[in-house]
Amino acid sequence: MPMHALLVLIIALAASSPTTRSATVTVRAASEVAGRTFTLGEIADIRSADAALARRLAAVEVGASPLPGLSRPVGSADILVRLRQRKIDPRTLALAFPPAIRVTRGGDPVPDGELIEAARRALLAARGDLSDGAEVIPLPLAGTFVVPPGKREYRPGAVRCAVWSTTATIPVTILVDGAPLRTLDVGFRIARYVDAVVAARDLEAGAELTGADLSVARVCAAPGSAAPLADIAQAIGKRLRRRLAAGRPIAASDLRAVNAITAGRPVRVETVVGAVRVTVDGVARSAGAVGDRVRVYLPRTRAEVAGILGDDGTVRLEVN
């Protein structure tokens, strides 16, 4: 081949397959990014004598960032595609890729205490009754939450808590620099405490209560249960309807009055009709305490009647 023709071929080959690279791009194996998307400049070291080209390369958007605090892999092929989309020929660059590329999105963990306190304030503001005699206990949050760096704010939503419920849930929206990022449910257990009359020791059903059997303690009031007595005097002299272990609260429904009469005992029976009062002798057919309805047999008439036992031992008939 003539020397002139060989020289032309070498120049043509040099033009079609450039050996001089306009920039060197060294992609790092691990990089931390900040925004929702990341650029080549955030994951690679770029060197070029052409400052405008270096800036253009650095601005190439490579892909979407992972969620704050998480990471994801990036393929070298993705970077080559993005370069070509920006009309940059990868063959003009000195590209160096590690065996694996991974990007991590930076962020700040949200302190559990901040979320819980925001929810607690909202709960107490919505349910004023919880500020008196109730303990609001936060439930564990479901994991650690990471958000982008910035000014954090918390916006509680509507409180979900029924009256006398043992639980409450408050949705709290996390905002960073004024932008809402995600909403989390913060839960609480509610324990209400009251001063109540309790059994000072194990007490059997039917026991007639004395002051020595009783004490007053701060107890957790179970929702839906009968309200416990607050004054020991309300229980002294009454009988227990059921067995109670030491420390158990005592409600009015646990007590009955001591029977003032027993079946077979003679009683006076009184009835009043208008201005006429009639009193006769009878025999109790059922036991009862003052205020109870008892059955009485009248020997003179051989009839059985019912009436209310008064505190003087007289049974007063119910007259319609």
C-alpha cells in the first residue's frame, strides 16, 4: 500500500475510534446521596481539563434514590444509558467501574420520644378526662424511622379512643422542612387509677365485714367493671356475695345487707289503706335484710303475702 494511502487510513481510524479521552470518570463502590434522585457527580470522581464538560457530566441524573436510611445497587449499564441519553458518548471518556456499585440515602433517625410526646399531647388535649387519675403508657413503635436531614415537625391527627377504652391510637405525620413525608400510628395503653376499698385479706363468701377486713388502696379501674367503693363505712356490716382475694377492690354489687330475719321467724305485718292501718302477726317464709322483699305467711287467713322489711322489723305489704 502506498505511504500516502496508509497515512489517510490511520487518520480515519483515529477519528472513528478516539484514543484521547476528554474526561476520566471513576465510579465509587459506595456513595451516600441526599435527594430523591442522584447524579453522576454524587457517585463518581470526575476529572477533565474542560470545566464545562466536567460540570455537564456531574449533572447527569443516574436514577432514583432509595428511601432515607436505605441503600440500593446501581448497574454500570444504567450509567452508560444515562450518558447516551444526555448525548455524551461513553467512548470519549475514561470510565472505571468497581465490581459492584451501591448508593445509600442519608437521613436522620426520628427519635421515638419526639413522636410519642407529640401524640401524648394530642391525646390529653382531646381527652381531658385522662389528666385526672389515668396513666398513659406508650406502646412500642414498629421499628426505627429515618427521614432526610432538615427541620422536623410533627402533626398529630384525630385521636382514636373510645370512652373508657384501655387503648388509644394517634396518627402522627412527620414533616421535614414543611413537607409531609409519612404518617405513623402511635399507640398508648390507658390505665385509670382510683382510691378504692379493697379486701385486706382473703375473704370468703358470706363473711360479715368489719373494719379489720378492709383497707383503702390505689387501684387500676378496669373498664366495664363496677365502680369500687370509696369509703370503708359503705362496706362495714355487709356480707360478701362472693369470695375475694386480698387486694381485690370491693364494689357495691359484691355486698348484701345482713339478714334481719330468717325463714320461720315471727314478724309483724302491716298494711295501710287510706287512713286505715292494719297490723297482724305472721311468719317469715324467706330470709331478708332491711329493704328486701320477703314472703310472709298469715296464719289467721292462711294466705301468703309479700312485703318490704323495714328497719323496725315490720313487713309492710305492697298494696296496689
